[in-house]
Amino acid sequence: MSPRIGPDVVRQTPVRHNVPMARPDSTPEVAPQPGVALGPWSASVTPVPPLRSAEPTLRFLLYSGFFTGAWAGVLCLIVLGVGRAFGVHLIEPQGVPAWVQAFPWLVVVLVPIACGLVGALGTAVVRGWAHARAWVWIVGTGLAVLSLGGPLAESMWSARLMLASMHVITWFLVVPQLARIAGDSEPRASVERRI
């Protein structure tokens, strides 16, 4: 009986691609080549480093900052809608411009996008540095904690909770993504090689 073949047959293989494989005892260890830096890819089953030309550009960072900020804005808008359904109002009529009173939802959407773009510009500054990922994490988290001073100054606890949740959503979507991208630009994250 011959084995079945075709597109509907799933082959079971003993190789697991994301798990380090143990070398047989008879296989000699391969010494690293001189001049080739070891990076986070070296423990992979297929230790092929990414090209240096694949490092993130400013345009890519702004793209990522805009879209992570836009998703955060959409989620913050949902939080605003839920808060409004329970009677929580964020903006007091005194001391704010008329357009903010007329379109509070627009502010809730635009502020996370602005945070994402500012974060992308800050990530562009540390792009290529050693420990760039850690720099983005530390500075981004520090700015998010400092920005919580605004919500904590609100008079009502419900408004504090709603604004704080919007800050946490924006931090959660923007900072880890930009930190991951900054980590891809670190000196040992890629190598120069001929194709």
C-alpha cells in the first residue's frame, strides 16, 4: 500500500522549527566564523541573521506609530462610549475650547495617534543604539506613568478610572510595538552579508 499524497494530506515530521534541536553526538560542533557577530538568531534552528538593509526606517516607524496609535484611539473611543452609557463625563465645560466641547470623541481618537507618532520619532532617535529596545521601554513607560498625573487629578473616581484605562490602552499598544522595532535595529540584531 503506497502512502497517500496530495494537498489534503498533512505530513507529520519530527522536526519542530521553533524549538532548538539537539545535535547527535557524531555531528561535530561548527565554530563561528571570524568577523560574524552572534545575535539573538544564533540559537534558532536556521541561524540566518537578518540583513542590515532590513533595519527599520523613519517611514516605517511613523507608519507603525500611526497605526498602533489609531488602534489605541479606537479602543479608547469604545471606553468613552461605555463611560458615556454609564453617565461618566470627562470634559468640564469651563476652561476648554469650544471645538473640544463639541467633539470630545475626536480628542480621544487624536491623542493616542499623536502619542504613537511622537513615540515613533523618539524611537527614530535611539534607532541603531545598543539596548535601543530597553531605551524605548523605559522612556515610553516613564512618560506613560507621568501622563497618569492628569487622570488622577480628576475630581470623580469614575472619570479617573476611565482616563487611566485610556492611558494604559495607549501605552500597551504603542510602547511594546515600538520597542520591538527598535530592538530590530540594535547593532547585533543584523549583519552585513552578500546575497
